[in-house]
Amino acid sequence: MLNLYFNQFKRSLAIMRKDILIYYLKGPVIIFGILIPLFLFLAFLTGSKNLSTDFLISGLIGMTMLFTATSVSPVITPWESQMNTLERLMTYPISIYTLILGDILASVIFGTLITLVPVIIGLAIGVNIIHPLILITGIILASICFSALGLLLATPPTNAPSNVMMISSLVKFPLVFISGIFIPLEIMPFWGKAVASFSPLTYFTDLTRYSLGNGSYYPIILDFTVIVVFTIIFFALAVKIHKKTLPMRI
Amino acid sequence: MGYVVEVHNLTKGYKEIKSVDGVNFKVKKGEIFGFLGPNGAGKTTTVRMLTGIIKPDSGKAYILGYNIQKEPLKAKEHLGVVPETSNAYVDLSAWQNLILTADLYGVPKKDAEKRADDLLKEFDLYERKNDKVKGFSKGMKQRLILAMALINDPQLLFLDEPTSGLDVQSSILIRQMLLQLREKGKTILLTTHNLEEANKLCERIAIINKGKIAAIDTPENLKKMIKKLNTIEITFDGFIDVQELSDFPEIQEIRKTGDKFILNTDNVNNLISAVTEYAKSKDIKIVALNTLTPSLEEVFIELTRRG
């Protein structure tokens, strides 16, 4: 049994390599992964003079993570279907878990590496990382969580990547505004805090702020736990729904 | 008798329509089994169920002894599949596509590289191994897809329209490869619209129509299923009175086209003897005598029309 899991994991790595070569190592994908959150950040920066650089950088890290880890993963399956490569992929001796895990691993690598860009920007402008281990662990866990979210967003059985991009944007942009990126959780009204608590980005932003020396709103252990719980839910739902919708794509 | 494919009452419907309706057949080890049918007959749906892509509504299928619904991964390990609508990754090279496929089958790296090299040579793609597939012609892409299906040295191959729309050279190469694979003991389930291809390659053929199997047999036996087999075409070097010929008890129907007589009978052997005797008695030579065999196309049209 262990051998079976190991073999399937090796095949997930093959899926990951394929995704990186075909979908991620493209200039526009990398540039847009950095530019979109950066533009959002700059737009916000010009309108808010009272917030500290630490607060703003942690928001930029959160946004970059969300946008990069969910940038390509939702469109891989519709793309594969449109390019007539999905059916053959489904004939290989790989389980749906293997397929999704491979897609997630590629997205995790991309999300993690691109998120290091705002971290480096922060360090360059004098932001101190007080708890680097917590930040690194948080970045890795959040990249897994948002990549799984990306795979969940890929489940509608459409073969048009543009449709999935639209659904994806409808989910991602509201998440940015409810997750304490632009407005600290402390000064949100009760209903705002209640809504924020349903977003995994809230907990990642919270632990990033803690790592950069600002206080956290929630206990750090709670931030980690909730991110892990969201990851499990997103992954389980993605597997369950893909099992149903994958055959509908061919 | 070792069967590598056993299909029992396989049924699949979409909404109210049954696209595959209680299909049963078996494929022997080492044979090329043809799967013929008009568009929408249920061929591709059947192949998709047999390759574990979609699940049947009812019925069972055993692939190499494994229940494809319950043990899909074990069965798929030994399969090679060329789906009806499939493509290689156009942003990868031929070599990268082959190695990726080998990785997904769990082929060890050294074996994979050797097999990839051999297959690229066999399919006449070696010179282009490092080129991206997006620059390949349709024939080259299809040869690569077939090479990808062979990278794990499968025992059983499912080929859905492998030569459809290809140039003559690629079609011939692929057909030669299929015959070589049969010689190596591989079993092939071939879905095709090309009746001549099925006639030349397949030991047995299943004709599917409206989701049901209309007939399964060897190409020659299928041809016997329609009346035309009992027809001979004969040409003499002298004048023959049609009236005299039509008096032969063996002849059921007689037609004359040009210098040929087309004779319908229920006993070809007796008719040939009688006509030969008749020609001798009249001191007339027989210039040509052919038993007319129906083409597989005629069998196909007849069987699918009945359905």
C-alpha cells in the first residue's frame, strides 16, 4: 500500500513538472503574478497615509500569495480539455488525487517563489522579519491552501478558460477586501470581523503581520489551524467535484 | 482461451438516450479486434468505459483480468490508449512528451529513455525529437501519440480512429506498426471508420449500431452474412443464349452487363460445375470466372440498415 502511495506521489511530481513547463514558465504569467497585487497595493498606498509600512507590506504579501497561487491552477483543467490532452491524461494509471496533487504542487512552487518578491521588497525598504520561521511556514501552508482553492475554482465543467477566470475573479477580489488587508481587523465593525473570519486570507495576513512584528488579532496557533482546515476542505471538495465533472469535459 | 477484454452487458445512457445498450463481447489475447459503427453508434463511449475514463450505468468490464471499475489503476498500468480526440502537449518536444508519459506510467528512467529513443526511430520522428510538437504535421503528431501509447510496452492497446484524416504515408506506417505489434503478441482493440483498414488488419470485427452489437465475427464470415456471396461473374469467348442459362436449376437470378453474366445461386459449387460443363458442351471457352465477394462496406451498410 505504501508503495502504491509512493508511486502515485512520483506521478504527481510528473504532473507538477508538466504544469511548470507548459503553464507557469511563461513570461506573462510571472509578470502578471507580481504586477496585479503590486498595482492594487500602490493604488491603496496612495490613498492611505496613516498605516505603517509593516502593515502595508504584510497586506502585499497576502495579496501576492492569493493572486499567484490561484492564477493558473483554476484554468489548467479547462485548458487541457480545450487542447484535447485531458482525455489521454485520464487514461494513465493515476488517481484523481494524484492529478490534483500534481497541479497543487506546481501552484505551490509558483505561489511561494513569487511571494518572496514582496518579502524582499519589504526587507529592502527596512521592514524587519521578527519571526522568520513563522513567516516561511505560513507562506508554505497558505500557498497549499490557495492552490487547493484554485483547484476548487477549476471544478465547473466548462472547457472555456475565460469562464473559469471570471468565476475565479468573482471569488478572489471580494476575498482581498474582506480579509483585513486594507483595513486592520481591530478597527472593523463586528459584522466585518464575522465576514473576515470566513476567509483563509484573513489568517494568513494575520500571521504575516505577527511575523513582521505587529501584533496578531488571532492567536498564531489558531491562524495555522484554520489555514490547515481550509486546505483540507478545499482539497476534499476539489477531489469530490472533479471526480464528477472531469468526465463531463470530454 | 485467454481473453484480455471481457465485456458483460455494458450500458451507458445520457439523459433518456442509451448510447451503449447491453453490449457484450470478448477479445482474445494477441488479436486485432475491430470495432465498427456509424457516427453516434456508441463506439467511443464503449472505449471510454473500457479505458476507465467514464463509468458505465450498469454492466461489467474486465481488462486483463481486472475489473476496470473497481481496479482502474491496476488495469491502466498495462494499457496503451490513443483516444479519439487526443493531442500531445504542443509546447513540449516529442522527447519531453514521451518521457512525461513514461513518468505517468511509472517506467524507470533508463528504460523510458531507451524506449523513447527506439520509438522515435520506429516512427520516423528521431530527427525532430527535440522540436516542439506545435510545429509537427497531423501525421507526425498522430505517430507521436501512438509512440506515447507504447512507451510502457502495453499488453493491450485501445486505438480510437488512429489513422483518421492522416496522409497515406503516415497511415501505412501506423498500419505496419499495428501488424508488427500483433506479431509481438500484443492485443489491439481498433475503432475505425475505415472498413478496408478493418478488413486488412482485424481477425474479428464487432459492428455496433444504435448502442447494440449488430454482429461479431471474422471479416470473411461477416461477408457471408449477406446474399452477395452467392454470386458468380462469368465471361465466355462466344455467344451464349441467356434463355438456356436461365434454365439451369442452380441459377436463381441472371443478369447480363457488357460481356459478363452475373448469376445468383444458393450453391456456388454446383453452379460452377454446371456452367463449366455447359461451356464444354458448346465448345466455348470461359474467359473469366469470379465469385463475387461482398465488400465489408456492403456488410456494414446491410447490418446497420437492419438495426
